[in-house]
Amino acid sequence: MHAAELSALLMLLTATSFTPGPNTALSTALAANRGLRRALPFVVSVPVGWGLMLSLCAAGVGALIEAQPALRTSIQLVGVTYLLWLAFKLARAAAPSSAHAERLDVTFLQGVMLQFVNIKAWMLALTLVSGWLAGREDMWQRLSLLLPAMVAFGFASNLTYALIGSLLRAWLNGPNHTGLRRRWFNRGMAVILVATAAWMATF
């Protein structure tokens, strides 16, 4: 891979990894509501899911999805529905001191599976495969460079957003721990997830 190609790849990974989206929104919200330690399983699940998806696309699965409109639509539908459900949970999440507080939680496995119903993630993986891997004599050598780079960027971006969420955690509890700031923060993050779901529906 030439220096110009590598620079373009790093720019693409930076733009796609660090711009706000469902993964970064959830990393922030989980850390703000449950703490950094509780958010880490999801933070790790994102690059794992990305890595598995890129590997599958390199093996030809992504092209199959593109060739089957019904399958592509099904992935969109499941992804949009799941994001809306998470937005609902997040909007109802209350302060930890509340007796009947709704708890936002996304497990490691759920985080991995979220990548597979995120049509944006599929399109990114397909772009990387078609632009940097497909038809290349050194395809597997390139994959050995691309895969860890994609995983590293996915982890770094979500960890960054989770750290921001954890730094906001004490402030979000609000004066006298009423949780008013947290509730409005959660509702704002829920709106971001709804907007992302709407965007994914038209992708």
C-alpha cells in the first residue's frame, strides 16, 4: 500500500470513526449513566463487530447483501427498530437513586450484533473492500493492515466518547442529586439515536 493510499485510508477511518453516530452516542450515554467500567464492554464490542464485518465482506458476504435488496431492507428495518428501542430506553433512564429507575444497558454481544444491523457499517466495510482489497494481488496482505487499523480506530473513537460521558457523569447528577440534568441529557441523546435511525432508514 502506497503512502498516498495509506493517508487516504487513515483520513477515511478518522472521519467515519470519530463523527457522531449510534455507536459513539451509546458509548457516551452508557458511560454517563453507568460509569466507564460498565460502558467498556460496549466500547470493545464495536471494533470486534467491525472487524468481523470487514472479514465477512472481504470473503464476499457484503456483495451478497448488496445483490439482495430484500436482505438489505431487512437489515435496515431491524437496525432502525433496535435503535428506536434503545432511544426509548434511554429517554426513560432516570437517576441511579430513583427507586424504579429505568436502566440503560447494552451487553457486549448486543454491541457486536448492533454492528450487523447498522447499514452504515456495512457500507463502510464494502467501501473499504472495494477500494482497498478487491482485485488486488496482495489482498490478504492489505487486509492484515486494514483490519487492525479499523479495529484500532473503532476502539479509540468509542473510548474517547465514553471518557467524555464519564467526565460528565458527576455533573449530570445535578445539585442535590435530583437527576434533572441527567434526564435531559438522556432525552437529548435519545433524540440523536432517533435521528440516526431516521437517517439509516433512507440510506
